[in-house]
Amino acid sequence: MLWSRKKPKEPKRHPDGLPPMPETVCLARTAREVDWKRLLFLCLGGVLFALVYFSPPWPSALNADGSPFPLTPEGKASLALLTVTVFLVFLTINWMMNVAVVAIAIPVGLAVALRAGISPEVMLFALLAVAGTPFILLYGSAPNVIAYGSGQFSQAEFFRVGVGATLLFALVLALFLLWVWPPLGLPLLSGP
């Protein structure tokens, strides 16, 4: 018989009407495990910053008028901060919807740019360019999920092609940041 008409047993009550005493009492939460994804995310950002900041002297950077100027340690730190910010958005854009990432990253990126001496326009354009690149994981944007629903490719194929597309896009973005935008009037650094 699937259905039983028996009533469930009532828990034993204390004579004073209090609920029953629990068998175990937990006063504190158990220790949390290490969040390896977050730790890896932060370590990658730190490594990128260190690579750019502690690199040997670079020959020069370009001003808005296209003339070269020496890159100071502060300029290298600003460039490292721009690199880390764009890289973190690159990573985040693939596992969160790109609209949410833009809503979070643009105000934070502009505040970072103003504090670090990076041209706010360059930071804005770099973050907006990266916002349209959820190439690695499917759920970075709705069109990816819709295309996957057609059954024409697997998630593994999407990932494999997306890694190459992301690396290619990173190279193109670096080309624009360093050599195309400065002569067009968008200097990398907002200082002299």
C-alpha cells in the first residue's frame, strides 16, 4: 500500500511544554575549506602585477602625440594595474553573465584608473572590449547558451576554440593599448 493513514509520531515533549532537547548542539560552524578558485584568482593577479612591475626597464611608451617617453616605475605600476584589472575581467566574464560583470567592473575599473594615473578612457574601452569576449565557457553570455542548444558543438569544443580566441583577442587588445590608441589621442597614462 502506497498511502498509509497512520499519523506520524509526535516528538516527546518536556513536561513544561518545551521542545525536546537536541541530540547534538553545535555552537560554532565547522572550519571552512580553502576556496582554491578564489586563491588561484588572486595569485594570478599578483603574479601578473609582479611580472610587469619588476620587469627590466622598457625602452619607452607613446604619448598622445605619438612621441616616445620613458616609462617610470609609477607608469609601470599603472600598466600592471591595468593589465591585472583587464585580466581579472577576462576570467570573470566567462563564468558570470557579461552584463553583470560590466555593471561591477566599469565603476571599479574607472576608480582604479583615476587613482593609479591610468587614462580613464583607456580603462573604459579596454574593459568594454573585454566584456564582449566570453569565449571560453558557455554561460558567459546568453547567445552562447542559445547556440549550444542547437547541438552543433559540445562544451569541450567550445572551450578548445574559445581558449585560442581569447588568447588572440588578448594580443589584439595589447596591440591597441600600446601602439594604436596612443597615436589616436588615447594615452595609456593620464599624467605627463
